[in-house]
Amino acid sequence: MPFRATFDCLWCGNPHACRGSDDLEGWAQLCPACVGKAGDNGFLRFRLREALTERGAAARETAPGAAARGIARGGLGADLEPPPGPPVAVDAPPARVAPPAASAPDPGAEMLAYYEARAPEYDDWYLRRGRYARGPIHDAAWNAELDAAGRWLDGLPIRGEIVELAAGTGWWSPLLASKGELSLYDGTVAPLERARERLVAHQLRAHLHRRDAWAEPDRAVDAVFTGFWLSHVPRERLDAFLGIVRRWLKPGGTFAFIDSQFDPQSSAADHPTPADDTSVRRLDDGREFTVVKVYYAAADLEAALARAGFESARVTSTGRFFLTGVARAG
């Protein structure tokens, strides 16, 4: 990742401002508090190891232009820089970087690492390419239902200021950006870069920032959308997350989502069957990650939305693969 003088922490979402270009926090894009937890967290250790390598490589460069390695700003697709935060004068001790421990992996950390690594091949899932191709019958059904989900979203009366949480590579973002002023958030940078390219290709603008989907809202907006995110929210935290969505919205605002139904043909051919609300995911290079994957029933989601203060909640199925849901903030 490029150095960031100001950023929202990749792990906890808190803002941080570096004192100088040598600060390890800016290369890792982790706040000092999370740097201090690296000994107990696999993802944080991974980020610090990468940051040390990137900072060392930058120091060895003789030609100017290290800043050019940052994410492009301005123009179509707007800005991927996070908003500035208050200065915090705390050093991050490199001694905290430790070899991987034998402790059990943190599912949340592993999911962030997975989607950062998966960004270049994520669209293969949507397009049924490579390991995701499951034969003409299953793929035809997938394509028809994906198209139905897109038409459903396009038909919603969403307008004004729109927030897309956990946006990933931005498959749905051009459609949303055509309806209003879109702010597109994700917890990792690599998917956001893909989303920006998609918006540029459609000649659309949006505000792109790294932001944890669990971060408290900083304003009230007209609509919130999530695509294939609720299924990554553990059952015991669903009410808490829907409460965050409710706090994002103005009274009468719209929450819409598209998410997964379980079907054995919906994932890659070499993925094991999900169990216990988790799923083992493989990348093309063979790496494996274990992520939270909960296949909620439509009735359970409608009940949870009502508990969170939403009205007129309606969750429906496209058939085999997807759920679509919409509710109004009470």
C-alpha cells in the first residue's frame, strides 16, 4: 500500500494523522493502538510486515516520485483518500512485529485479508469464469437471477445522497452512482481501486474512501446499500449492524441490499461446502481463507430489520441464488 499521511485505520476505522513520512503507521495504514495489537492478530502482523518492506523500498529509491505510487486522485471516480483525522503523537514500535503465532485465526482479520487478495479475481464470481463456471444450465440460471437482481435495484426509488457499505469492487456502484451522489466505502484498498476503474469506465463519479462497515455514521443520508455483506455479519451481531445502518439514514430513508442464498453451484468448484456459518475460500494461487458466511432466511432478516427500527421491510428471493431486501427507516 502507498504511504498515507492521514487515514482511517484499516482495522478499527479510527482516524490517524502521521507526524512524518517515516512513520510506520502511514505505511501500514493502522493506528498506533492497532499496531500495538499485532502480536495477537494475524492480519495486523501481515500488514506490518508489508509496511516495513514498503517503507524500506521507498527509502532506497533515489528518483523523486514515491508519492506517485499512491492511488490516483481526482477526475472521474473521485477520490480514494480518506478524510483527515486529528494528530496523534504515538510511535509504533517495530519490535511489535512478530512471526505468526499458533493461536486461532481472527475471522474478521482473515476476511479483510481475503478480500484484499481476491480483488483481481473477484469479478470471476459474478461472471462465472474459471473455477466459478458450473456448466451451461447452472450458469444460465445464475445470469438470469443476477440480471433480475440488477433490475430490482434499478427499479427502487433511490435518490439523493447514497452510501454503499462494504462495496468491494463496485459491481453495483455504477447503477447507484447514476441515481444520486454516491459515497462508496470498503475496508480494503485493492477492491476500491477496481471500483474506481469501473466508475471511470462508466464515466460516473463517486466518493471512494476506505472505511470499516462497522464504523459509526458521520452524517445522515437518503439511502444505504449493501451487496453480499449481510451474509458476512455473524448472527449475534446482525442487530448491531442493522442499528448502524439505521443511524446512517434520515427518517424515511431507504436501506436496500442484495445477498446470497445457499446453493451448491453458487461458489467455486473447489470450495468446500460451508458449515457452521463459515466458509473456506480458495484463491487462484491456492491460498485459503476462512470467512464468516451466514445464509440468512428472508423471514429472519425481516424480523431483524423490524427490531432495528425499520418499517415496511420486504425480503424476497430471486430463485436459487440471491435475496433482495428493502426497508424504510422509521
